[in-house]
Amino acid sequence: MKMIAPSILSADFSRLGEQVLEVSRAGSDFLHIDVMDGAFVPNITFGATVMKSLDKLDTAPYDVHLMIEDPDRFIMDFVTEKTEYVTVHQEACVHLNRTLSHIKSFGVKSGVALNPATSLTTLENVLDDVDMVLIMSVNPGFGGQSFIENSIAKIAKLKEMREAAGKDFLIEVDGGVTLDNTVRIAQAGADILVAGSAVFGADSPGERVMTFSKLLGRA
Ligand code: DX5
Ligand code: ZN
């Protein structure tokens, strides 16, 4: 089943609680939590305090995307009862295998994200340790950028790699996902589609989630 994960980065932060409830009730599978440190990427978003302020609400589980240097320092802060995945960037981890074990030691699932310029071959030695691979289809840092077209081939290649290795990690795609390209991205092999501006930029984010769900053959 294809899944949808709205990125709260594009939400109206003055109404964050209301908006995450709206997209959750509309059937979102995850809330995608984009954490940026102004060092690994040229932007700063929010930290664990903001995410944890949503803990008391009945929302979809968290899919945490850490776009930060040396993420081991902060993994623990992002683990709550609602955290399902914590994803780190391959490019930010000198000891990736150790970092993935660190994530799992908290009882949550581990993800590795690859920037558009990073080769899939960098995953070869961690395929046993990942529950999810996140393919960045924009250069991370900002919402609302255009989808980088060669990501489609990269997604398809990752799906082949997964089959060849006999693994079952999920493939997530993040950046520039719209109503126009979502079916192609899903067909290429994406299991989870992240959408920020395409969801929260809509007049009704809840209805937009439902439109995505229909396009993805659900609901
Ligand atoms: C980019 C973030 C994305 C972003 C997606 O650095 O990781 O999750 O919020 O936003 P859209 O869907 O607007 O490209
Ligand atoms: Zn993201």
C-alpha cells in the first residue's frame, strides 16, 4: 500500500495543532517532521520541543527527518511514543552503521536519507540495518522546490537493489511531490510519499490528503 506523509514544514505554525489533526483525520499515514540545523542544510526549522508539543494530540505517527550534522547527539530527543521512524542523512554520518544501531536501541525504526547527488552504492553495506531509505528529490533545506526528474530512475534502481538483496525496507520520496507527479513516483517504487507545500499550501489540507490518497489507489 502506498502511504502519504505530509511535511509539517509547510504548515501554518500559528495553527499547527489544528492542521496536524486535520491531515491526520484525513488519513495521513505519518506526520513528516523536518528538522534542520542551519549547518547540514542552509536553513533552521524547529527542534524536539515543537514536535513533542504535538504528543498530546491524536495524530498520525511521526516520521522524523533529521537534516542535521552529527545526529547521534539528538536522536534520543526525538523518540516519543508517537515516533515510528528516525531518519538520518548518509552524508551527515561518519559511522552510519553505529548511528543506525543507536536509532534502533530506542525501539524505533531506522531510516537513511540520500541527497540527490549521493549514489545508491553508499547504501550497499547498511542494507541489513535500514527499515527505510529516503530518496531526496530536491536538495534539502526548503519546502516548495521543484522535483528533480532523475530521482525517478534512482527510485526504480533502489527498488531493484531491494529485490536483488531480498530486503523489505520501505522507499520514501521527499521533495517536490505534487498531484501531477505522485502517480509516476509511486509507480517507480515509492512506498511513502512526503508532501509539504502540496498539502499545506492547499485551501483544505485535509481534502488534499484525500485527493492524494485517491491518486495512490486508496480511499
Ligand atoms: C526538504 C524537506 C522536505 C520538504 C518537502 O528539505 O526535507 O520534507 O519539506 O516540501 P515540498 O513537498 O514542498 O517539496
Ligand atoms: Zn523531509
